[in-house]
Amino acid sequence: MTDAVGFRFGAERIYPIAHAGPDPRFSESLISSVAAVLVGYGYPPFESLEDWAGLESALAAFLYKHKETT
């Protein structure tokens, strides 16, 4: 049995996913929602542009495979 909070030992990793171009799901609304969850858990609020950019970068790094350059 798996769900959003369930873990299976030995399960194959799903993230990061392939990144073929702009993803409409990766939006300012998503970043804002993740920030709100963190604040809800007692982390300090995101007030600077640098903090927002850092959260966006960290989330993108988790979600998407990096494009390989040649």
C-alpha cells in the first residue's frame, strides 16, 4: 500500500523526473504553497526575494533532472 505519505522500503525512486521544457505545474502558486506549508510547520516566513529564489531553486532541483550539456 502506498499513498502520499506512505513509504515502501526498496521502492524505486521516482524523483527527479525528466524535464523536457516548461512545466505549467511549476508555478508561483506551487512555490507559495510550499512556503506556506513550511511556515505552518514553524519555519520563519519567506520575506526576501533571495529566500523565494532559493526555495524555487531547491524545489526545481528536487523535482527535475538536470539537462546534460555537451
